[in-house]
Amino acid sequence: MELELYGVDDKFYSKLDQEDALLGSYPVDDGCRIHVSQISSLATGLVSAMMSHWGKMMAV
């Protein structure tokens, strides 16, 4: 699975390719989006669970 970070204007910022790096170590701003590509069926469930957990954290 590959993760890429895009800005509000859909400008490519960075690949999120360091497995041990925290999200805060990348240039993330309000309105950014993370694009997931080359996802396998096994990873689909993991991404869904991660996004659900992230959504709950953001609602607090």
C-alpha cells in the first residue's frame, strides 16, 4: 500500500513512506488529504479500521 499527502489545492506534498514516522513529521495542514493507492484486499479492512478510529479521534 502506498500513501501520498496532498494539499488543499490538490498539490502533491509528499509520500508517506517511512513506516516508523509519525504523521506529525510530515507537512500536514488543515484541509490536506491522504491518498491510498495499490491497496490489497487484506489492507482494505485495515484502512477502514484506521479511518474509523481517526474519525473518532477528530470528533473529540
